[in-house]
Amino acid sequence: MIAFLSDWGLSSYYVGVAKAAIKEVNRKAEIIDICHDIKPFSIKHGAYVVQRVIRDLPKDAVFLAVVDPGVGTSRKPIMMILKDGRRLVGPDNGLFTFVGEEYGIHEIRELENREYHRGSSRSFHGRDIFAPVAAYVDAGVEPEKLGSRLMNFEYLKYKKPVRDGNTIMGETAFYDHFGNLETNIPASLGKDLEEGDTLEIVKGRRSFKLTFGNTYYDVNPGNLMAHFDSAGFLEITVNKGSAQHFLSIEEGEPITLVKV
Amino acid sequence: MIAFLSDWGLSSYYVGVAKAAIKEVNRKAEIIDICHDIKPFSIKHGAYVVQRVIRDLPKDAVFLAVVDPGVGTSRKPIMMILKDGRRLVGPDNGLFTFVGEEYGIHEIRELENREYHRGSSRSFHGRDIFAPVAAYVDAGVEPEKLGSRLMNFEYLKYKKPVRDGNTIMGETAFYDHFGNLETNIPASLGKDLEEGDTLEIVKGRRSFKLTFGNTYYDVNPGNLMAHFDSAGFLEITVNKGSAQHFLSIEEGEPITLVKV
Amino acid sequence: MIAFLSDWGLSSYYVGVAKAAIKEVNRKAEIIDICHDIKPFSIKHGAYVVQRVIRDLPKDAVFLAVVDPGVGTSRKPIMMILKDGRRLVGPDNGLFTFVGEEYGIHEIRELENREYHRGSSRSFHGRDIFAPVAAYVDAGVEPEKLGSRLMNFEYLKYKKPVRDGNTIMGETAFYDHFGNLETNIPASLGKDLEEGDTLEIVKGRRSFKLTFGNTYYDVNPGNLMAHFDSAGFLEITVNKGSAQHFLSIEEGEPITLVKV
């Protein structure tokens, strides 16, 4: 099974032809679309989604993840094997920063062996390298056949989540389809938070009060709520509304919450 | 086969991980995406689409339908079996109102048995309850194993379609991708309508004249046409244009047409 | 394997029920979505995408392509077999103009035989004719069973790409998801172009200078670049930006580039 994520959108045909390239290698490959609406060129958005999704995939799934603004440059195409055995295929540009840190890295291979590529365009490695390699990996090709080991890889810079007394700091990861604000703050930093607690976000001269809850219904429609979401991170929502319309916080900005 | 509908959008990863949850239960499950762009939180929009789609699904398909603004509250997760044997899995919040009324209900089960759930988040029953249960049902698990029978379920309020002489009344269901206005008026209420007949919509002080036709080409480009669409309901279209831009009628509003 | 393209969008349920119609014919049919965001009613946009995609499909794939503003009129439903054996199913309205010209046509069949249709709506041949016929063709039904041979078919008018000294003329095909401008100018018209060459687009009183390159990184962020893309056509891009926002050229407009 191949889980497929990209920033190519579904309005172009790129996702379709990459799937065709997978099927050329192995007609029986099973492909699950995770998301193709990563913000164009936003490696960080992609990296955060990869981290949230991987825990929900079957362990033997191959995660084909392509957000690749540097396609055709010297950035390397890689396969990464995590310590728990999960496998990812994509560009070495920081896209695997958060999974690498959370799960630990067992091995990285540079995808040098052209036997497992489909051709050699310089602008569409998704179709020509990543998709066919993911298909071969899914079909059982051993990592050592793909290329030599890499001993280091690219990390993104980001604001690590920390807790200092009543203050919790982190980074806004992205907004989802409903306008919910996703942060990189894990549940482990808020174990003492209880339903009904009040949190405050300070943003320049303005501040917003949030109720900590468990379900969207814990606050009245239109009100701000914070909770640990289904992926284990602090999420800020507006019941039946959009936090994105409410808050003036950009994706990637630091965020500070104070328990009051 | 599992037909999958939601209001989660394809820009988030939620659809992808729900599919992964299905595949965890049964790697061979076949999934067909019906639509994931139901208007966020619009149970009624979802209910109308479920009704239009179900007649086109193979009879043994399991319809996984999740529009669930009340996730985490006391609303029940259910499987519904219609009198013709078709099966639906989703929240008991009115989403199955129209199929229940049209096809009749054979049996409803509350999804109590956690053996068939995946975990227990409070905010993502799509991944944790509905998707895995749909996979088990598709794989042949018997309804009585899922939970106890429910003797009633939630209905939505809506304007039932009626005919009174030359006046046909109903409700606007939704606009489709092309801006066509879909109503809940079934073909049985317009058996006497013939190609070339004129219909009039009265909307406040304004009224619009429509030609009743069979194909979009029966009127000139830019003109309004009404016909019974491929799902058997009255649809209002503009040839090579968008009825949504033309008419100032909201989704869910009552609509009255007069044969003139 | 069936590759599926349409202008129906994914926000409606039409793609889903067409897939259900395929599965009614052959539960094991494999379907790959190519793109459902062809501009509504734009046969030419569809035709250009069909041309770009077909080279990347397995040779035995059936290409189900439906952009069909004339559904229900006298336009014919067809299956086309190209000289290299590739098969396409869709409306005879010009959608196969470019593949027909590029690959040559072996045979066209009018889809007359209702045995292979699903029903007879007048507004949704996608579900009722094209999808089931594609499924039967994919399952091995012989062309002669579908209907009689057609000796001619519909062509679109368009600006054929030509080269005259340093001037290259053609047509803008469409913008992709990243705002890259795709033209119909094939690599064969620019064999002498070298990395670092300057091209000029003249557009009314304004002109734009472009660098000819190989990868998006060959110019600084925000600068215009031209290259032959992964499908073999001249593409105009802005590094980390959108050519669509930069240039005031519409889809379908002629385009002239001068090597300076």
C-alpha cells in the first residue's frame, strides 16, 4: 500500500500520471491519496501533515510524499526508514524533519539506481523517480538496491514546543479545511489542562480567551475552543465556525498560550 | 465496496487517514469516493446528496457518509439497513432522513461494540468508528454484532414537495459544480410537463421564466431551463452558464414554480 | 485500467456515481483519476490535457474522457483507437483532436449498442454510456460490438505551432495548479535553444523577457523562465511564483516568442 501526498493539487493531471507510473511498475499496487493540497512549495506544511498522518497508516505502507520546490537541483531523492520500520520516499529537503525527530531514523538511501526510475525529466521527479521507486519498495525491493546510504539529511528550522510554568509556546502548523488552527504543541505539554480551563493567546496588543474542552460542543457556536485533536496536537477551533477567520495568526508563526 | 461521502474536503488529510483505517481492517476493501465537498456542517446538503447517489450504487455497497457537526456529543453512531437491503454507516443526526423516507427502514443498529472501533478520539469518529465499522460491514460482519437496535432516529425538517394545480412547491437542495440548482421536487410531480412548457419562479418581487426541456441545448446559451435530471429531480440550469449566478435563491430556501 | 478525466469537479457526486457505474459492470476494474477540474465546458482545455497525459498511461489503459457540453444533442458518443493501439472513450466533440493528430487514428466506433449502456438519461451520458462502455472495453469487449465505424470525427480549431526563424508561434493551452503557463509548442520547434538563452514574449505594447532554462532554479525567485516540460511542451514559469499572476495572457490565446 502506498500513501500519497503532494502539493500538486487535483486540478492538474500530475497526480494522475504519477499514479499511472506506479501502475506501470506494479499493476496491483494499492494507492491511498492522503492530500494533494499542501500549500504550493510549502515544505513545512507538508512536513507537519506527514507527521500527523503517519501514525494512522498501516505499518507496512510506503509513504510517498512530494513537496519539492527544488526539483532538478542538487537536492537528493531519498527513501527513509524510521526506527519502527515505516518507509518514506521523497525529496531530501526537510519534508521528513518531524517524523525523523519523533520516530528516529534507522536508515536513509539516496535514490541513485536508475534501474528503478522511469525516465529522466528534470522537472517532474514525482512521476519519474519518487512514484516508481515507491512502487518498487512497496513490491519488496530491498533498500540497498536503491542506492548508497546517506549519513545525514536536511532539517527544517522551526519553533520547538516548550512549556514554562503556565506558558505554552510553539508554532502554528497550518489551518485545516474547517479553518481549525493546528499547532505543533503535543498533548504531553498540557497534561494538567482540564475541561473548562481558560487559556489566553496574546497576539500583539490583542488577546483571545479560549476554553479548553474535549468536543466542539463544549463552547457555544462562534466561541473559541482549544483541545488536543485526533492526532495528539493542540488545535484551536471555533464551534461551527472558522478559527482562521477569527484569529490573525499566519501559518508558521510562533504561538504563545497562557493558562489563566 | 464502500462508497464514501463527507464534508471534510480533500485539502485536509482526514479522508486519507479514514481510508487507511478501512485498509487496516481489510486490505482488500474497495473504496469509491462519492464527494468530500459537502458544505461544512451542512447535514441537509449531505442528506440530499446521499439520496441522489444511493440509487446509482451497487446494492451490496456500504455507504459511509459522515457529516457530523455533533461529533463527541450524545448523537449516536449508527448503521441503517434500508428495506431493499442497502446499508449506510454514519451519525444519527438526520443525514439519512431522505433515504429513510424514500426507501423505508428495515433496521437501525447503534454502533456500541468497541471491538469494531479503532480507538476512542472524541473528535474524529470518522476515522475511529465509522470507517472501521463500514469496513467490517463490507467484510460481512453481521449487524447484530455491532450493537443493539434503535427504534427511532433523527429526522431533518424540510419543505416536502407538493403539487397544487399549476403550482409546484419544494425546497432548493443545493447547487452543483456547474451552478445548476437542484431541488427536492421529484419527477412524479411534473408528469404533465412537456418540452417547451413555460414555468415561472416567483422570488420576492422578481420572477424568472424558465423553459421546460430535456437537454441543456433546448434553450439558447444564457437562458434558464428546467428539467428532471439524471437523479430524477427537478433541476434548474442555465445553458452554458450558472443558475447560481443568475438566481438569488439560497440553498435550503423554499422554491415555488408555476406552470403558465 | 481506466484513466478517468472530466470537467465535473470533485465537489459534485457525478464522478462517484460514474465510478459506481464502472463497478456495476466489472467490480475488479481499476480506476485512476487523472483530473476532474477541466474548466467547465472547455473542450479545448480537456483536449490539451488528454494529449499530455496519454503518453504516460500504460498502453492497455482505457482513457475515459468526458467534457461534454453538448450532452443530449446529436453529438455522437465514440470509442477511438489510435494507431498505437491506445483506446479512448468519450464524446465526439473535438476532445480527441490533439491525440488524433499526434498519434494517428486506427478506428472510431459510434457507441450505438445499448446492451453496453446503463440506461438512458439525456443529461448524464458520463454515467449512462461512457463509464459502462469504458468498463466493457477494459474488460475485453471487442470494438465491433459497440457500434458501427465512423469515418470522420470532430476537430477543434486551434493555432498550430510554427517556427519562423527566431520566432516561435503557438497557443496558450492552459495554466496548471502552480500558475505555470502551458503552451502547445513542442520541443521539436526549439531544439536549438540553450540554457541561458533569452526569449521575449510580445503582448500588445508590453513585452516580457524570459530565460530559457532546465530547472525552476535556473532563474532567481520571481523571475520568468521557459523550458520544455515533463510532457515535452514549452512551459513558462515563475520560480517560486505564478506565471498566471504575472502575465496577462488568457488560455486559448495565441502566443509569440522571439529568440533574442
